[in-house]
Amino acid sequence: MYDVAIIGAGSMGMAAGFYLAKENQRVVLIDAFDPPHSEGSHHGETRLIRHAYGEGESYVPMALRAQELWHELDRQVDEKLFDPTGVLNIGDKQSDFVKNVIKSAKTHGLNLETLTADEVNERWEGFQLDNHLMGCFEPDSGVLMSERCIGAYRHLASKAGAQFKFNEQIQNLETRDDEVTITLSNETIQAKKLIVSAGKGTNQVLAHLNEQLPLKPTRKTFSWFEADEELYHRNHFPGWAYDVDGKTFYGFPSIENQVVKLGRHDSGYVLQDPMNLAPFGHYENDLADVTSQVERIFKEPMSHAEGKVCTYTNTPDGDFIIDQLSGHDHVYVACGFSGHGFKFSSVVGEILTQLTLHGRTQFNIEPFRLSRFN
């Protein structure tokens, strides 16, 4: 009998597995693949971590704690997990995005510098922002090496005693008052508590309990462009988030391989089957969206080097789900993180550990309760 079973050992699940194992819990992590892998929301090498949050200042305490935990994780492994490139938030001067960034920085005393478009273009010569835009620069933010982070949590979770069941499909799932029973292809696992953090496969898992959550899997793309190292290397160019005219993009400087990476956060194609993704280039705007962004904000022309597809799995309001499953007091669900969630996976792992062990957490998770959809 395990203390906790975790179905979905990606970003949030692997972090929770480590923190639970560190608390001497008998933990088993189950995944349909072998993490880190390309089927989850953590692939593509890099993710931004921002603190002055344009999506709403309620996220800021979690972002700051997440950063502390990333630094702790970085010190425990030999690989570099966090790169302090700084992050430039770009938007129209009157946009809600920029206003939220500035407000959250003031409320929480964050290190933030506001810059005009001319000041941005002068400091980072690779940019050519239009005059109606401005930048909010966070020097303490940066880039997380997402796949390395999952690998680091996996390594430390294993050292702490966590067990893994990978490349496994859930054949059946049953709950009773004080335990859950998980049937895999060749064995049955019992645990006192269950965490479901299966990303785009969450509803597939919960179907065994006759439960479904309001999640919308969406096909997304991201790309790499060849870049001039003199302008776009991480030593003298930041990560960035761009929210203008209803379009949201994100991007990364050249960190290790002479390319910049960028993608579009909004839009995409809703998936009827989240396991079936059309390859990059299937739709014309797979390349057109990011190419137009490169032409709009960068000084130098760039050649497209590579594109990939991924899946966003989001809630109707774009906020996370972190809660007990209704009618199943020993089952917790954590999902709906795509697009802006990876940076929080360290602290979400800690939150799930606290909820599982104590039934409470010091963070305000009321905005993430399932009851908001009733």
C-alpha cells in the first residue's frame, strides 16, 4: 500500500513526487510515457519565469515561492536549470497586461524597470519596437530549462525512495473511502491518496471515475529562428512576453545553439482527440504567425530553423485547477496549467504535498477551486 499515487509524472506530478518522497511518504508515479518526454507540456527545452505577472497579481506570491524552489533545485544537481536572462514584458502603454505587470510589481515590491520603446531599442539593439509600445523589464526573472528540471526532480525523487511506473496506461481506477485502486496492464496498485496531474490526459483518467473537468486541449506550435549571436545571445538579450492588439507571444534569447525561440500563446486549434496532433506546417499560420512577429519586433531578419507542435490544456477562464475531486476526499486534481504554468510547477508540487499531508496550504488556492465552474 502506497501513501500517495500520482497519475501524470510531468511538471507538477514529478515535483509533487519529490516533495512527498522527501517527507518520507511512500510514493508511486505513473505515466503513459517516460518523462521527460515530448507528449507533455514541459518539452521544448525552455520556459520563462516571470514575477510581475500580467495575468494577475494573485499569482505573484506563488511565482516568488516557485523561484525560491527552483534555486534550491538548481543547487542540488549538476546541471544548470535556471538562466537569469531577465524578462521584458512588452505591451501597449494602456493595456491591461502592462497595467497588471506594473501594479503587481508595486504591490509586492518587485524589481521592475519601465522603459519607453526607444529606451528598449537602445538597450537591446536586436529590438525595433513601435513608439506606442513600452517595456517592463524584470532583471530577476529568466529562463527555466524545462526538460532538465523534470529530469532533476525525477533523479531526486528516485533517490528519496519514490517508485516509478512509466509507459503504462490506466486500465481501471476505483476509489473507496480510504484508498484507491489503480489497475495497470500487468499489476494493481493501491494507495491511500491519489493525485491526478495528467495534463491533456486528465479527463481520460477521470473517466474511470465517471468524472470530467472543463478542459480544452488545443494544438499549439513554437519555432526556432537562426539568430545573430552579437545581438540575441542570452548574455545581452532577455526573454520576453508580448501582448499587443489581442495577440500574445513569448520568446527566448539564444542560450546554447545560436537560435531564438518564440511561439504564440493565444489562438490555436481545438483538438477532438488530444493524442492526435497534426505536424508543424499543416496549417499556414503555423509559420506565418511567428514570422510576422519576428518581422515586427526584431531589428534583423531571421531564417526559420525548426518548428514543433504541442498541446495546451486549459480551463475556460485560463486559471489553474488545484482541488479535491468532488465526492472523493482523498483524490486531488491539478491541471489546466498550459501556456503559463510550468514556472509554477515547483510550488504546485509543494502545494499538492501540503494538501495531501495536511489538507491545507499557505497559498490562496480559492481561484483554482472546481466550485467556480458550478
